[in-house]
Amino acid sequence: MGSSAAQAEYAAFEEKVKRTVYLDNLSPKVTETVLKMALNQFGTVKSVQFIPNYMEPRNIPRCALVEMENSRQAGAVVSEISQFPFMMSGMPRPVRARPAQVEMFDGHPKKPGRRIQCRWLEASDPDFKIATEIKRLTWKHAAEVAFLLKQQLQEEEKLASQQQDKLKGNYKKYEMIDSIMTDGTARRLARRYNLHIGDD
């Protein structure tokens, strides 16, 4: 591929990045259809790409790259979700949104003029100690993330349980009110205490 063709391909990719939103903290129940229905209020969703998590294959929050029709629509999604709690699939988990970055895409075209070199390090290499420290920090970070994720899931389960209890309590109140209105108890009580009950 020629230099000008490579530059044109990368420029088109950069335009795609500008109109793409990175969504985080999605419920595992959220599907592509649910995402499209939720975000179509901001514009036209062109594509949805879920980002797989190979480290924690459990019931964890998901991430996705959502490409909108243009960068203005993508900006509206980020602005709205950043200002107000935005939930999908009835989960007590507000979605987070931010503009997509080039590094978030897999299989993107190579940036013209950029070269990446990789090599194995021997124990005698001066950079071996630095690489070993980076590896140790990576494992430490993974352990911290796993711990925080566990805490987050416990809090969400607790919140979901509280919401369910409140929903059941409110439904019981509604059933009781509906029952006393239907069997005439409310009208008898109103006459007894000289209260007025409207028909509406």
C-alpha cells in the first residue's frame, strides 16, 4: 500500500474515532439491540463493538465502542451521560461515557511513519530490571482491580436488593389502595370522618 493510500486510510480511521463513544460499566445483560435503542435518541448508531474482557470472565460490567453518524452526535452522548445517571436493562449501574481513543480499537490501520520494535530481554540486559518491575506492577494492578470489582459487584447486588424491596413495598401499598377503593371502604371512611373523595 502506497504512502498516500496509507495516510488516507489512517485519516478515515481517525474520523471514525472522533464519532465513536467508549461506554463503560454496562450491565452484562445489555445487548447490541438494547444499546442501539438507548442511544438512537441522540442520533443514528452506525455500529456497536463490545470489548471482551479476557482477565475476568465473570458477571462483570461490559465495555463497548459505539460509532455514531457524526462527531456531534458522539459529543451529545458523552455530554448527556456525563451529566445525568443513564441506566440500561434496569440495572442499578449508571453507564459511563467518554470519547473513544485510537488505542481502544483492535485491528486499526498502522499510523504512517510509525515503527514498533519488540525484543526479548536477557537477565544481563540493563532494561531487564525495569521490565521486571513493570511486570510486577501489572500483576499488582490486576489484583487491585479484581478486589475493587468484587466490592463494586457486592454494592450493586445490595442496591438491587434494596430497590426490589422498595418496589414490592410500593406495589403492596398500591394493591391496598386499589382494594379499599374498589370495595367501598374508602367511601365509608370518608363519610365517617366527613371527608371528600374525588372521582378522579
